[in-house]
Amino acid sequence: MSIETFDLVIPLFKLRWNTRAVLEGLTKHYQPRTIHIITPTPEAAPLRTQVTHWQTAPIVVHEEEPFFSPVGLSKESICAELDLGESLYTPGWFYQQLLKLGAYEGIPDLSEWYLVWDSDLLPVATWPIFQTVEGATKHAFALLQSNQTGNAKIVDTWANWIRSVLQVEAIIDPAGTFIPHHMWFKRSHLQAMAQRVQAYYGSTEPWLQLMMRSANEFGTYGEYWIYSSWVAATAPDDLAFHPYEAYGATTERFFDDGTGLFSAALKQAQAATDEPFSPSYETVSAFIQQAYGTDLLPSSLSFESSPRHLKKDEKNMHIEESRSRWNPRSVATAST
């Protein structure tokens, strides 16, 4: 059970086949006060309709375009700061990071500590998000991504942003990265970090615009590593996490936009014919239990929806992808 009242924040680009299962799973395991979902306007109305039939904590759907209107900004005005030319990254990719870091700007009554969760991360044999250490409550996340693989050039760029803009060292772990696809954020730490961004640019302009502008200077940034490095340097007692070997060692990540191996097997097991396909957490959990049998259950599953995961160079494939039984590329290689 939850030992503290808190809110969940989830940026959601598109309502997908796994959305219901993720939201119901988070409710079952963590009992948030409210789940705030921030989504593009076309997704908002159908989502509001569908969630009424799901077994979740109260859900508030926010449209992402005017989300920052309480501070006089819009998605358009923030994204107008970006001028990268040819780039792997879209304005929307950077903007969803700002929705996480700046959620308190658009949701005035948000809890002081709020938990951000990526919309494709399904909790399975999951981790506790609260720890009690010497009578004090710690807000814990889990390291879910090994640092043994990935694009070293991008990692170096993120670290350079942290050292240059925040003027702190990028936090390093021996086994895992600080890109865990979920994280506790504390509003007061975010506000102090925003002031540091303004100080770097010597500007009183809104920090959200300056963050977007920083991508022009550095090429990219990474919200989870930014925040965890800032807290590690300025308020280390407020950074608590489970080591990679505790939960990251069993997590799996793979492409499945509703046409992948996992969803296909689930549909077959359920003889599912209804469209749209939107299984409950109870249904998905029961399928996982059956599929893994006596094998160790994963701590979590990440259902990647971007086709780039099917084209990624082998050397840049994350360990959590390459080891997954649901990775279509691994299965295809094994069968040839």
C-alpha cells in the first residue's frame, strides 16, 4: 500500500493497445491519488471516454498544446525555440521531456513529490516506490537500463549538457543508467534547477523556453539524467534508487505497437477478436504468468512503439532489448 499521497504524471503521445494495462497496473501496485495524463488534443476525447471503463485511480486528461498556459506559454511558443535542422530528434520529443520536468507548471495542485512514468512501461514483478530508512520516507525508483550498451556519443552529449548548464557532475552508476523510464520528481528541486538554467543563459525568460533553446546549443538533453544529477549534487538524501541488479536485470524492452510478438501471442491466448484491442492489466498479467511458467518473471516490460527499434544497429541495441524473448529481431536471428 502507498504510505504517502502522491500523483502520477504520464505524457501519452497516442492511445495504444497497452495503455489500459499500464494504467491499471500502476493503480494496482502503487495507488496514486490521481493519474495526470498529458496528450495531444486529438487523443484527449477518446481517452476520456475509455478510461471511465477502466479499473484505475482517478484520471485527469490534459491537452498538451495549452498545457503550460498557466505560465503564459504554449507548445507552439516553446517548440519555436528549436532550430536543429536535420536531426534525429523532433520538437515533440523534447517537448514531452519538458512536460515531465515542468508538470508542476501546468498542474498547480500537483503533489510536491510526483512520480513520472513513461506510458509504455508495464509493471510486472515490480519494485517498491517507497522505502523507510531510519524512520524517514525515501522515494525510490529502479535502474532499468544497463550502461554496457547504447550510443556512447549521445551519452557524452547528455553528460556535457549537465556539466555545462547545471554545473554539476553527471551522476554515474557502475551498472545502470539514469534513464529508467520513470522517476520521482520533487517540485522544489525542479524549481531550483529551473533557476540554474536561467542563470546559465543570464536570462529571466521562461526556463521552459531556455531548455528547448539549449538543444540548439548541445544537440540533445535527457530529462531523467538531468534531474537525478542535479539532486545527487544538491540534495543527495532525496535521491533513492534500487540498483540495476535488483530489477533492471529482469526487465525487458521490445518493439510492439500492437503488431508484435507479445500482443500477437496475447491475442491468440485470449482468442481476441474485439477491436480495438485493449486488454486489462488482469488479462495481461495472467498471460505473462502463463507465458513465463517457472521462469523468473520480468520486473517490467517496455512496449516500444517506434519502428526505429527494428532498424537500430546491433551495437546500439540495449541489453534489455537483445535478451528479450519478445524482441522480433532476436527471434528472427535465432530461427535462421
